[in-house]
Amino acid sequence: MSEWEKMISGQPYDPSDPELRRLASHARQTLLAFNRQGGQASPLLAELFGHTGEDFYAEAGFHCDYGRNISVGDHFYANAGVVILDVCPVTIGDHCLIGPHAGIYTAAHPLHGMERRRGLEYGRPVTIGHDVWIGGHAVINPGVVIGSDVVVASGAVVTRNVPDRCVVGGNPAKIIRRLDEAYGSSSGAF
């Protein structure tokens, strides 16, 4: 099994593997060109991502590890400074908005220092449903699944799965409001 295969399957892998370094270098070079353009729905980003739907847009300052592990649906928007650490798959549904300086992290490290010294890393995939709004400076941790029609409040740190139709906030994030069935009755900033 290659280090790439280990990495995307969530097994411990060696990040110094030459193939992983080559892929990460390619992503950095592509992002440098993309960010120099000032962001947009660039063919550079479309080529880097594993999948993009219609009408996707990212502001300058976007960063990811590899790009090819990121799949976004239709009508995707990432504000300035968004970071997606995609050592494992990151799947984002349709009509999703990500606020400035938010982070989606699949990368993880062993808890014990002696294990970290060995240099191995691992990851857990992140899945985000449809119609999700992630506020600025929010963090989505490895292994989290966020349902559809969810708002993640600014500054929230999401450490556990989030069900459909709610607002989560805080550190660690907790449900602070359920969204009722009627649209229009749940508007407002969080």
C-alpha cells in the first residue's frame, strides 16, 4: 500500500514520502498562482480539486494540502483565508458558504509525544451536507460529519457530528438552536 493510499484511508502514513511531497508541492505552486490572481472560480482551482460543481468561488488566501481530496458541490463559496487540510477526503455539498479564516481539518497526529516523534501522521475525512454556512474563524475538526441546513457560528470549534437543521456554536460547539421547518423564521446573524 502506498503512503498516499494509507493517508486517504486514515491509516498512519509517512508525510515525508517523495510522492506526497511532490503532490503537496504541486498544490502549493497552483495555490500560489491562484492566490496571485486574487482568487475567483479559476480553472487552476478546478483542476486542483477532486470535484467542483457549478458556480464555485474562492477568495484569495485559500490554502489546502493537496486539493485533489476536496470535493465541492454546486454554488460553493470560500471567503478569504479559508484553510482546508485535505489529507483525507473533504466532501462539501451544494449551496455551502465558508466564512473568512475558517478551517476544515482532516489531518491529525498521535496523542502521545513518543509516537509523534516517529513522524507518522493520520487523518479522518470530513463531510459537510447541503446548505451549510460556516462562520468566520470556525474550525471543523477531523472526522466530523455536518448535516444539511446547518449554521456553524463564527469562532465555533466543531469536534463532534452535527445533525441536520440546527445552529451550533461555542468551543466545543454545541447545538444552540434548532431550525424550524418554516423558512424565514430563522434568519439572523450568529
